[in-house]
Amino acid sequence: MKKPERHDGYDWEKVRLARRRIEEGFYDEGLLEDLVEWGFLDRFVERIASCPYVSDEHPNAGNTFRDLTAMVLAASLPHVIDRPLIRIEFQSEAGRGDIDLPLRIEALGNDCVWMGWVRRYGMTSIVVEAKNMRNKAGVEEVRQLEDYLRNGSLGRMGFLVSRNGFSKNASHKIIEQAHRKECLIIPFSAKTLGGLATAAKVGPQATTKFLRRQETLLMQASA
């Protein structure tokens, strides 16, 4: 049996078949948009897993990881994020942040979970810090995002994405903040980010449920 023709990870016979079906109107417009979105999402998640760490050989790897993180989050939360207004490496009152994900406030009226967060934490955006480190993120990384949330004007809920997870002390501080309800930092490893992307394929309710579950785990943990 002849092996599939592959180049850069693609099975080109399947690509030709998909193109023919598109031309024949096999996919309706909505389904086609979903397939394209999911395809890009999968590729972004794969690229995060293979992204090099920052080194003399790869000095811009931190920016690459940050940009891929922004792409995954934007593609996973299209019903929440105002994608044309996303800012990368943005300047705020609290300093220079990695990612600003503005919320589509007008579209959240019927979503009690998101509107609950908006009211509780005064949110207009989700502030994201992305750390592409071999080591787990520590307390200093948590404090950096905490400073942005406390002293900025975008709200007090953010995502801290650390490729290889978090130290015990960092996790303890994130849990402590959640219990105080002064600000909410939802931690993401590369694996957790992939989990959000998987939930996105199910739909908006699944991603909201996924994030609500992360908050619940923080609240159930001992501070």
C-alpha cells in the first residue's frame, strides 16, 4: 500500500480531497469556519510544545511563545474576546504587559459566569503574562501579574501562562489571591492551555465551564 504523500506534516491527498469538497459545496460556511479555526488552533498548540526556550541561539523565543499564547487564547475564546483590539506587549499604568485581551462586554449579557467575573473584578480585559521558562514559574512571576491587575485599569482578572507549570510557593500565592477575592489569577501550563483549546472545539459553554473549573479548584484548595 502506497504511503500518503506528506510534506511539513500534511497529508496532501487529504488536502486535495478537502479542496474538492469545498469547491463542491460539501461544507456549509459555518462548519468551514469552524474547521479552519480548529486547524489553526491545533497548529498553535503543537508549535507551543515545540517552541525553543530563550537562549543565545533563540533570543526571540520568549516573544514567539507569547504570540502563540495570544493566538491560542484568542481562537479559544472568540465569543468573549474582541479580537481586532488585542494588544501585544502593551503599555499600561502598571508597566509593560504581555497580552491585553479586551472583552466583548456587550456580548456577555446572558452569560452569568463571565458577567459575574466582570462585576466582581471590574474587568474590561483579561491581562495575560506568558513565561517560556525551563523552570516552573515562581512567586516573582505571580507578583508581576498581580501588580498589573492591582495598579492597572483593565480589571483584576488575569491569566498567568507558564509553559512548565508553577512552584509550590507560586501556586500557594495564586490560591491565596483567589481566596481573598481581591484579584483572580488563573494559572495555565502548556498542558492546561491545550485543554482550553480542546474545550473550544465543543463550544463556548465548554470553555466557560473549563475556566470556571480552574477557579473552583483554586477556591477549593487550602490557602
